[in-house]
Amino acid sequence: MLSIGIVGLPNVGKSTLFNALTKKSVEAANYPFCTIDPSVGVVAVPDERLEELTAFSNSQKTIPAAIEFVDIAGLVKGAHAGEGLGNKFLANIREVDAIAEMVRIFEDDKIIHVEGKIDPLDDIEVINLELIMADSQTVTKRLGNLEKEVKRGDKVAIKEKEVLKKIETVLNDGKLASSVDLDEEEMKTAKQVHLLTMKPILYVLNKKSGGNNLDEMEDDRYDRLIKFFEETNSKWVTVDAEVEHELKDFSIDDKQEFKQHLGGSADDIDGLIRAGYELLDLITYFTTGEDESRAWTIKRNWTAPMAGTAIHTDFKDKFIKADVINWRDLIASGSIASAREKGLIRTEGKTYIVKDGDVIEFKI
């Protein structure tokens, strides 16, 4: 299962957000290879399509897609050199597949900011610089280790050195490794080094209902932040972690009513979860029947045999064919038998690229 690490400076609301997210936790027993750890939440991905399929099949059980969120210790300046919990912090980030980088966009004298002032772009620069400097150390060390093989004329080592030199130039400019222009083969080489700044980042802006929020104050600090997002083609969401935490036990309708009463304009926690899912370039296909309706998580552009491995690893080698229908077409048909009569269920082979929203029955 893929995971997203929540990172940020101290006192920005990471743990509050994590606690709100874990209300969305699902039974880990349904997901093989899940981490069981107090700082890890296996969180359901909200999906109305699955609910409709459950009703369509009158399924006894509904199992949603899920991703892990990891609550990572607060970062301080000098983390790359081991300051604070630096080494643990960086090791924890290395383990996750993507980063949710949380910053405060509200002013509140009662909640002390580690830098003594609220400036979200400054916070991002502090965090990213620590990650960049940690990556710089990794690249320097790896280049040193490659030197003997390069001198021997090893072609693989020479190619890796070329890729690492490209990355080193970007890091030295204070930019994330993900900003380097690499072709497909170079990207494969780069991924083997497990750099922190190659991971996709979702910026999470934490605001406070009824508070002094920079996005509501026509504040230059917020304008600079958005300009940075646009220039770097970054993804971001806005949440009110405290409200999400306080309302985590409320029904959806009651939550909306309270948020409107508070005048909040942030995205809800479901929006954050979906954004994280998209950040990881994941899509969902479904299986449905009387026993259960289930959402399966796969990477975009996977073929049918690869998609089958989400159910069981044997499906890739034993795959014969798959019956496929779009979830909307299935529900509109009224029954699987009717969908077959109308010719809406297609038989697909090994080269079929699974699409988001497909309902599939594998033949092995």
C-alpha cells in the first residue's frame, strides 16, 4: 500500500490533521502488507461509485480503496545535519511514497510559531532546503562510491554518474530533484538513489475558521505563496485541521452545517484524501457481487494482468482474459445479465489498459 508522510515545522497542525484523518481509518486486515503503527493511519479513499455499486449488487460487505498517512515528527532547521529529530525525520520521509507538506496560513498569538512569525512560503523554503541538503549529501556520497567503476569504464556507472551530475546541478541551485529534466531511462536510474525531493509533494494549507487567515486578508504573504505554487506547478489543498478534528464524529450533513455556520471555506478532509490519491497517480477499478463490492488501487496505465495483481500476485501469470464494463454503464443496465444482453460487457486481453471506474471480472 502506498503512503503519504505528513511533514512540517512544529505547531502547524500535523498531529491534529492526522487525528482527523484516522477517523477515516479502515480495518487493516483487509489490506495485505499494511503497517501497524500508532503513527500510521490506513485511510479509506471516499468514492461514491463504490457506494452505488454496493447498492446495485446488494453486497454484504463494502471495502474501499485505501492509502496510508504517516504522522512524521516536526522538522527543525539543521535536520539534514541531525538537529532535533533530524535523522529520524529524514529516515521516515525516505519510507513514504509522497509528502503532504503542511504550513499554517493563520495568525494566532496563542499558538507559537517556531520561527516567531507566520510566513508559509518561508516555512516551505525551510523544509524544502533541509530535504535538498539531505539529497545533496546522498548524491555526493553516491558519486564518490561510483568513481572506481567509472574509471574502469563501467557503462552503467558512467550513465548513473551523468544522471547524478544533472541532479546535483539542480540541488545546488536550491531546487527539488523532481524539477530536473530526465528521460524515461534516466528517471529509472534516479529512482534507484531514493532521493527525498524526487517524491511528489502536496502542500496542505492549514487555516482557522473565524481566525486571521492570510487567504482572506489580501495579504502579500499569501500572494507570494500562490505565485510559488503556480510557478512550480505544485498541487495544494486548504484545510481547517482543528475543525476537521472536532467534527470527525459528525455525519456528513451535520459537518457541512457546522462549517457553514463557522464561515469556513476550506476543503474537507475527503478532498485532501482524494488529492493525495491523485498525487500518487493512482486509479481505482471495482469488483462487485453479493458477497462484496470492492475498490482496488492500481497505478495509472497498468495493463489488465498487472491490475489483477492488486487482487492476487498470481493473476499476472495466470491471466487469460477479463470481462470489463464501466461502472456507470453497469448501474444504468440494471443488472449484469442485462448489460451482457446489450453488449456492454467487453472481453479484454493482456494488452488492455485498465481505466478508472472499470468494473472487472478476471478469468484465470
